[in-house]
Amino acid sequence: MTTDLRSAASVLRSARHVCVLTGAGISAESGIPTFRDALTGLWSRFKPEELATLEAFERNPQFVWEWYESRRAKVLQTQPNPGHYALAELAGRVPEFTLVTQNVDGLHQRAGSPGVLEYHGNILRDRCMVEQVVAGRAPEAAGRLPRCAGCGGLLRPDVVWFGEAIPAEPMRAADRAANDCDVFLSIGTSSLVYPAAGLAETALRHGATVIEVNPNATDLSPLADVTLRGPAGVLLPQLLEAML
Ligand code: BV8
């Protein structure tokens, strides 16, 4: 057991409020490509930041929908991995626990994590562009764009696109947790996308101990108190073991 794993475990053992931020890296071992991984197929010549925007959707909704439908199919084929399950377990091991995810795949929820804050929404839900509410689908003709069962308006994935605001409730709850926690875990994120990447900085400013779990260095690494270099699906179960 590395000294880092031992010190991370001792910090967690005496923690009062643990706030966790996860990114695409925690779902990598479930077979979902990260945002750093180049896009494949029809979308290989685009960066996610170019497709995950309202402008791209308005310009070519069919094309963007096909990208989301292919990602949705991938998500439905995958299972949570030991990293997801370890966090569901950790929630029951500390007095207060807040899980904020940038992932839209719903794998934390499927692993049994309670009260997951979906900071960037969820790819398995549709939102009506007219009523701006989560909506069901009208029976659609094959290949046609999905329409709202309520008003017939065009549907979009219920995710936060670049240039769009974070939903108010998860934003408020995540800010509160980052300000209040005494331990902040940053797992599987490149810490490049804001405002999510600012949560670790908020926690640091409030004296929290920051632990990063990532096989690669990130912009947060120099600021982290403990860095666990490796895959989350391997290190998080080891971390729980080390807490015993
Ligand atoms: C907004 C949903 C304004 C959609 C996503 C400040 C500075 C600079 C730029 C900005 C700034 N403030 C705002 C911006 C602009 C922008 C931004 O941050 N741009 C970046 C690119 C520089 N932010 C926004 O546009 C945000 N909105 O600012 O609105 C506003 C305000 C008020 C009112 C109106 C408007 C909205 C951002 C959200 C966009 N939506 N997703 C979809 O999924 O389709 S972001 C999306 O990309 C993900 O959700 C995630 O957040 C991000 C990808 O980052 P990561 O998850 O970290 O993944 P990544 O691939 O980068 O890295 C993976 C990591 O895992 C790596 O480090 C790797 O080493 C590691 N890893 C790999 N394998 C493993 C592993 N780790 C552990 N275990 C493993 N096995």
C-alpha cells in the first residue's frame, strides 16, 4: 500500500463532510470514451466542444441527435465499474457525503449512489425546446427528429451544452458542499471545464484536504494535497480497503 493511499485513507477515516467531483475518467473502465479520447465515426473530425453546443444543434439537429443517440446506445450497453460502486459504498462510511458528477451517463445512480448532483445533466432524458421541461417523446416516424409528446416541440438531450448555465439546484448544492466539506475528492477529471473545475479551488480556499485520483497529471495536481496516480476502478476499492 503506497504512502499516498495510506494518507488518503486516514484523511477519509476522520472526515466530517466528503465532497466528490467525478469526470469522464471514472466511466472509462466501463468502456465509455473520455472527452480527451478523439471522437470516432461520423464525428471524428469534430471536438466535443464543437458538437455539444446550441449553435451546432440549431445548425444541424439531425447530425447532433445522431451523435447523442450513438452515445446513449453506448451508455445503455455499459455497466458501472468498481470505481462507481466504491463511491456508493463510501457514501455510507462518512458522516456527510456529496457526489457531484460532470458525467451524463447515469452510472453513479445505477451503482446505487444516493442524491447524485448531475452538474451537466443526463443523456438518457429529453428536454422540450419549447417548454424547457423534461418531456416524453411523441411516437415518431423513423429517422425523424424526436418531438415532445406534450406540445410537439423539438426535443433536445437534457444536458448542459457549452455556453449554457449549470442547472440552478445542482449548482447551488455543489457550491454549498465545496464551501463546507473538509475533504474534496477529484476523480477522473482533467479539471479543464468550468465552472465544475472551480469547485476544487473553492474547497481548497476553505481549507479542505484535496485528493486527486487520476492516472495522468492535471492542472489541479500541483494544488492537490494527495495524488493517487492510477485508474479509479482499481484505486477507489483499494482506498476503501485501506480505510478499514
Ligand atoms: C458556461 C455535457 C456560461 C454535454 C459538458 C473559465 C475559463 C475557461 C473557459 C470557461 C470558463 N468559464 C466558462 C468557460 C467556457 C466553458 C469551458 O469550461 N470550456 C473549456 C473547454 C475551456 N464552460 C461552459 O461553457 C459552461 N457553461 O460557462 O456558461 C453561462 C453562465 C450563466 C448563464 C449562461 C451561460 C458549461 C460547461 C458544460 C458543458 N457540457 N457535458 C455532453 O456531455 O455532451 S462538459 C463535458 O466535458 C463533460 O461533462 C466534462 O465536464 C467535460 C470533460 O471533462 P472531463 O470529464 O474531465 O473528461 P476529460 O476527457 O477532459 O478528462 C478525463 C480525465 O480522466 C483525464 O484527466 C484522464 O487522465 C482521466 N482518466 C482516464 N482514465 C481514467 C481517468 N481517471 C481515473 N480513472 C481512469 N480509468
